[in-house]
Amino acid sequence: MELIEICTERDHREPELFALLRRAFGYLDANNPNARAVAHFETELARIAGVHDVRRLKANPAFALGNLFGRLPMSRTPLLKTLASARSAGRDSVEPPAKYL
């Protein structure tokens, strides 16, 4: 959500963004978060914003979004570290904290 707030203006209506959020929440409703899902979300958001074409660019879509909007969410680094720790411990995802259940 924080990334969407950075990338859009308040009350901006963009059907592709809505569809992306809907897919993301649907995925998270059925699966625990993982690095692959984060990367997919960032790639799709960068594509919608017009700063990344996966067929032509091999660059990091998050880097493109950060350049376009001036920053990325502060929560991104801790999230990726948590997901990397889970992966190195042999888990592909992390359980959401109990307060979110």
C-alpha cells in the first residue's frame, strides 16, 4: 500500500492499479508473503507507470520506480531482509504477524 501511495495522487483512479491491488490482496489472502510476490508487484507497478518493460529492460523495476517518484517505501528494506532471512532458513515465505490476522 505504501508504494501505491507514493506512486499515485490522492483519489487518482487508475483501473490497472486497482486490478493490481486486487490481485495482490487476493494472493496474500491465500498465501504468505514472499520475495517473488514483492518482485512481481514492483514489476507490474513499474510497467503500469511506464518506466519498465520486462521484455526490453533487465534493470530492477524498483530502482526505476524510486527514480521516477524520488523514493521507495521505508518499509521495503526491512521487508526484503525478513523475506531473505526466511528463505535462508528454508522457508519461502513468512507468516504475517498475529496482529494482522
